[in-house]
Amino acid sequence: MGKNKKSSVPPEEHMLLPAHPSRPDSSQLPIVDTHTHLVSTFSLYRSKYKTGKHETIYDFVRELYRDHNVEAIVDVWCEAPVQRVWKSIADSALTEQERRDSWGGLQYYFVMASQYTDAVENEIIDAMAHPRCVGWGEIGLDYHYDNSPRDIQQAVFIRQLQHAVRLASRLPSTHEKPRKTPSASSKSMFQRSTRCIHIHCYTDSPEWAARMLDHFPNLFIGITGVITYSTNLNTSAVIRQMSAQGPSALRIVLETDAPFMVPSNLYGALTNVKGRLPFCHSAMVPWTAEFVADVARQTGAEPERWTTESVLRDARENARRMYGV
């Protein structure tokens, strides 16, 4: 008879993070996570810690973010069919009192997209009218997995963009970019557009990033913990390219894409942790900012200017420009 295999998941208390060394007084420097999947993260928590102490998503958020000054999150709903729970969660953040009671003061916002049918489209359009909705996304062309024919992807993407423009939405985009020239229709719609666009979890080439940043003056590159992975060199190259132009050129927003992509440099701040943390969450954003600052100092102008605090501050202001949060 074989022995019972012990779980490799670290105990739940290790998900409560220490303060990042650069921000011992977190009240002075808020965190804004511009792309997270809150329900998926909570579901993964409940699956990994079946006897975990947090039974509601609100208890989970208040405890994990406590003392980290997570000021705002943008929660992304992109699963089909549309999960109706989105509305009860969004409604719980309508007033300042509700945000204090349910979220511990956190500002909750969301964006909407999903696998596409007419019914799904109508649900998204209805959701866009909610006062906590700040954009349409994540959307885009996924030429990596190619789960749908590319001509259908392009047709749906253009249809989504047309609705987003009509509804005056901001446009969070997808982390997979087209590998060929965009269609004439999409180019004509967004020629030199001043609309705010968020390219989520950027891992493509610095050349492609430069083209988009030049074409769209209010486009921001989303940086997740994947920048810290040794298998990903492109995202760091994009940061070096930006920082070489000076501090004002850092057109990024910070995001987690939780529950995915725990920053690898986080583990140096943890003690007595065996194994890997099972999910990411918004309090991990400072470690991504730290890595961005380290990369920017390598080739950036004014290297002394690039610190974890300065990256968090710049990204927070960019989140305000991007989403109004």
C-alpha cells in the first residue's frame, strides 16, 4: 500500500504577504491592479484550501489586501456563458458605504467580454450601462491557440470594437496580438485614435509595442508578473526601450491577471515557504513594479530615478488616465 502524498501547496497563511521593503508605510503609495479575475481567484482559493477560513469573496479580499493599500481593482469578466454573479458583485460597490462594508474601502470596477453570440453581446451591452463598468474587454485576436478560425476572430473583434466606440468605452485589449496586418476595416476605425487602450499582459516584441505606442497616443502596455520569468525576454526589452526615452515614456499599467502569474521575485521576501504559491493576487503588484524598476535602471535615462516607488506611482497615474479610477 502506497503512502499518502502530502500536499505541495503552502499553508494558507503564506498567502498573507509581508509589506514590500520599498513601502513599509503602504498608506503613502496605493496599489491599482488593472486586470484581475476575482471570481476565478476566489474559486481557486476554495479548491486549494478546502477548509480555508474565507467563505465569501468579500472576506477573502479584505483579508488578503489588508495593510497593503490596494486602492482599486479592475475585474475582468471574459468567460462564456456570462456569469450572472457579476451584477451582485458590481452592485455591492455602488456606494462609498457599501465599498467600506463589503470591500474594506477598495474601489471595485469591472470590464466585460466573452465568447461571442448575439445573446452574449446583448448581455455585455446591458452590463456596459452599469456605473462600475469602465471598459469592454478583454478582447482581441488570439493567433496563438487559434481556437476559432481567424476570419471569424477578425469579424467578431471588429464588431466588438464598433460597439465599444459607439458606447464610448475604453478598450482593454487581449494579450495575444495579430501576427499579420490588421484588416482595413479596423485600421480605418482607429486611425490615429485618441481612445484609451490597454494591451493586457504584453509579451510580444518591442518592435510591435513601439508601433502601437506611436500609433495610439493613449495606449498603455499591461505588465504582469510574467515579466519576472526567465522564459520571457520580450517584456523586459519593452521596458528598456521605454526607459531609454526617459521617465515620462513609461506608458505602462500594472496588473496581476490573477489567479495566474505569481511574480517569481516574490519568493525572496517569504520565509519558510515550501513549494509554489497556488495563485496570484493584487497585493503582489509591488514585486512586479520592483522588477520593472530593476530593468529600467539597466539602460534607462536617469537610472537613479527608477525605483519601485516611482514605477508604482507612474503606473497608478496611468491607471487613472486609462480607466478614470
